Amino acid sequence: MLDLKHELKLDKTRDEKARMNFVSGLRAHVLNDMAGGMRAVWDAEVEPAFRRSRGRRPKDGPEVHAALKPNECFKFYSSLRVTTQDLVWQSVFPALERNRGALKEKAARLSRSSQSRSSKVRGTLALRPDFKVPRSVSALDVHLMAGNYDGEYEEGDLAAGSLYDNGLAVFSFGLMGQNLDDIGQSIAGFIKLKFPQLKPAKILDLGCTIGHNTGSWKDHFPAAEVHGIDVAAPCLRYAHARAQAQDRELHFHQMDAESLDFPDASFDVVFSSMFLHEVPRKGIERILAEAHRVLKPGGLMLHMELPPNSQLSPYDAFYLDWDGAYNNEPFYKPFRDLKPEDICRRAGFAPEKYLQFVIPSVGWYGEKVWREAAERPPSVDSDKTGRLTDGILWYCFGAFK
Ligand SMILES: C[S@@+](CC[C@H](N)C(=O)[O-])C[C@H]1O[C@@H](n2cnc3c(N)ncnc32)[C@H](O)[C@@H]1O
């Protein structure tokens, strides 16, 4: 398990570290080795049996799922994957409980630093006491994360942010990089190389959680003013302190992406990562319409997401939709069943301005493969696109306004 390097990191005992390492290692085993084993069983036994009985190949993910459900290998994989998902959060709780007070103090100090005249990094945090968190967040423990992003149990609580930061480190077994920002670093760096004429003055990250991927835009476009919005106050408090600890000037706001408080045509880039699949279908359409509204003409909207089912083989579609069935992700499959080019068009983007990319992880492959990816884009339909596994490729879609 990778150890976070910033000042808000939890002080852990040897046992706590060992437990987190164990869960991380077990997840890597399930998602690499056991997933590979399940695929081999599919190819050698279950798919041929399907063809014999039905006289054809499975046509989509749900047919693959139904055929695999009675299989022992699928059951063992799924049971262990659900257990490790639960253990991700359980492994963080003891250290988080012990560090609660210290965490609040550190965050308060870091937050004060943003207001000091001498500070070179003057990020901001704008929370709204009257803000109503949408039920799609407040009524759910998404991906089994107890309390979800918005759970608050004392004044100024930021534990949910710390739970997410530390949980993501365990969950991603090193694939997200030392700062958990491989998505942001890969995508912001690739966009800078692909569109050298793009000189954004203002960038917006929707559903930014703890701002781990928001900061990458500041790294690659240091002259830009970078904003992140989210509905969850505890995550935003943590995001603000985390950015200050890392000397990144970022501006966080509590806001609903479905109705942004920003004027028309005020941003050059509107970005999101791993966000839309946690939003109900109608909300997705409203969010894209809002992105269109706040973008300047010529601006770029870009969403890093799970690849759509329409562009994957039935097996890979089944594999990614596993979370929709077993990981408390009710909006996951409805999102993946949408065609990104259709939702962009419905939001007001011209069809000829639609674009999508498969961007190799910078942490895994290094920057040198971006040039190749820009010239000869990798296929979306691969067992590495959007899949938390060694050699991950990030999928993105969007459009210029
Ligand atoms: C999976 S997390 C996003 C992760 C993050 N962007 C990343 O790069 O890893 C989803 C986030 O969206 C936020 N969210 C959900 N609905 C929202 C909405 N309507 N407006 C703004 N944020 C929302 C949640 O509070 C949560 O922090």
C-alpha cells in the first residue's frame, strides 16, 4: 500500500499499516490474478457451453453475467471482491478515529495559512451552511463507503475526506500514483500535448471530492485559475487543507453540478473524473448542459469515465458493470449504457466537436507514450480501459464548444 506523503496523512501504528497493506495486496490479487482466472474459465468453459446451448455467442454484458452467475469461480471472485471492498474502509477506520482531533487541528492551521498575507498559496474554500445535499449522495453509502462523502458527525468534520484519501490509497494498490492523481496527471498532461493552442485561464473540476485530480490541472497549467466543486462539505474542507499542504492554489466551492453558480461562458475547460457514473441519469444530462453553459466558446468539456458498454465486448461490458450489481453503485450501469456522443449532442455540443480518447496512465507507461496515443489512439475495447488493473488506460469523452 502506498503511504500518502502530504501533511494530512494519518499517523498509523504498525498493525494498522499491516492491515492496510494486507487489504491492498488482496485487492491486487483479486483484480489481477483472480480476474484473469475468471476470464480463462469463461473462455474455456462457460462461453463454449453458452454457444452449445443457445447456438450463438452472448450479445451483451447481462447475458455474460447470467451465464457466469452459477459458476464457482465467479462466486469466489465476487465474494472476495465484496469482502475486500468492505475491508478497504474498515482498514482505515481505527487510524482515522485515533487521528480525528489532530486531523482537524492540522486542517485548521493549513486553512489559516491560506488567509495569511505572507502566504504564497492563497486557495479558497466556500461552503454554504444552507446547502441541501442531493439524495443521490445523502441516501447512499456508495461503493460501501460508510457515511458516504457527506457524512458529518461534528462541527467542521473532515473525516469523510480522510477516509476517501486513505481508502483510495488502499483500494488502488499503487495504480493511482503517490498522490492518487494519476488520472489528473495523465489527462491534463495529455491535453496540453495534444492541444498546444489551448491556454486556459479558468478551469473547473466537477465532483472533485478531495481535489486530488483537480491539482494536476494547476501543475500543467500554472497560469490558470483552477476551481473544484462538490456537494460534500467534509471532502471540500479536506480538499482545501490538502491543497494548501501541497502549495497548490485551488478554489473549492460547495455547489451542485446540476445548477452551477458560475456565469455563462466563464471557463475554458470543464473537467470531471470518475464522477458521472455516480449521478442519476437525468442529473447527467443537466450537468452536461451546465458544462455547456459555463464554457466559453472554443472551450473544452472533458469527462474521464468508465468506457461505454456500446464500445466494449460483451465480456468487458459485464466485467465493468460488476460494480453496478454488487458494489452499491445504482447509477453505474445506467450511465454506462448511455452513448457519450448522444449526451454531448443533447447538451448542446455540435456532433462534429465530439471527441474521445484512451490515455495511457502516466505512472505506468511514462509520458513518452502520449505522443503515440495522440497519433494512433489505443482501442477503447481492451481489458485495460477503465479497469483497475496493471497497465490501466484512462477513457475520456467530451467536446469543444
Ligand atoms: C467518485 S467521486 C469523484 C472522484 C474524483 N473526481 C476523482 O477524480 O477521483 C464522486 C463525487 O461527486 C460528488 N457529487 C455527487 N453528485 C454531485 C453533484 N450533483 N454535484 C457535485 N458533486 C457531486 C460526490 O460528493 C463525490 O465527491
